[in-house]
Amino acid sequence: MYTYFKIIMTERSAAIFIQAWWRGTLVRRTLLHAALRAWIIQCWWRQVLEKLLAKRRRMVLEFYVQQEWAAVRLQSWVRMWCVRQRYCRLLNAVRIIQVYWRWHTCHSRGFIEGHYELKENQLDIQLEISLGSQACKVQQCIPLPLKE
């Protein structure tokens, strides 16, 4: 069976009890305010850290993009240089083939070489026609009609 104790309080013990309760309330309120202030500071600090982390990530990403673009640009330049080298080799080969072909056509078929000069009212023409071992030179002055 439960026994109940009846505590009779005196004025002094009641005052001590109220003072203890009030001190406990003040201590709890002070601890609550301190905890709230600490929580606010922690939230602010987390925001600062998050901003720093975002800034760091952005800087790393920008550096990565810069490196990638530099690599792409370098690869492009190397490819362009290789293509240009190949083009120059092909162009040189074409020129050599053209020289030999022209030499061959000149010696097998012949060629016409010459120049002209336009003076006031006449045309001076000098032509050299070559067919194998035969050559023919033509020089002629042609008067031009003048419109008056």
C-alpha cells in the first residue's frame, strides 16, 4: 500500500522553494537563450561554409573548363598543322607532276609562247611556236582602227 507523506511547509521553506523554482526558471531561460544564440551562430556559419564551398567548386569548374578548352585548342592546332603539312606535300607533288607534264607536252606536241604590246594605234605581237624540233617565230604590227 502506498503511503502518502504530507509535508507541512513553513513560511521559510515555502520562500526557499519559490526562490529555487524561480532560479531554476531563470537558469533554464538563460540556457535556452544561449542555446538559441549558439544555434543562430551555427546556422550562419553553415551558410558561410556553404558559400565558400560553392565558390571553391565554381573556381575548380572554371579551371577545369579552361584546361579543357586549352587542350581542345592545342589539339585543333596540331590537327591543322598536320593537315597543312599534308596539303603542302600534296601541293608540291602536284607542282612536280605539272612541271613534268608540261615538259612532256611541250616536247611531244609543241607550244606557243609570246607576248604583246599595245601602243597608241597599233598592236605589236611576238609569238614563238615550237613543234618538237621545229620552231617558228612570228612578229607582226597590226594597226588598230581609231574612233574619231
